[in-house]
Amino acid sequence: MTGRVGPGLVGEIMVSVRGGVEAFYAHPQRPDEEIEPGVQVLIVDFQPPRTAYVERWSALG
């Protein structure tokens, strides 16, 4: 996350794509969730051209 995501806010994520990095708009998957910059997220849905729906990433292990 490079921009805060939350209710009524559009954040930003940087995604590795085709050997480079591209910015995408980010919305929380759950409408009431807030995610601060620097948190790793999982993209759970994508709407072209550049909108992603995300949730916090929790690595197992």
C-alpha cells in the first residue's frame, strides 16, 4: 500500500507487472476496513482498467 485505503477513500498499490512496477487504484474488499500505507495486501478482485480490491495479507507460517 502506498496510499491509505478506507471507507470513502481510494488508495494506491504498486504491483509488479511485466518486469516493471505499475500503480493501481485500491479499494478495501470489506467496505468498513482501513488499511494503512506500508501494509502488504492481497488483490482479491480487479476491475479494468486500473482498479483493485484488496485485503490485508497474512502469510502463514
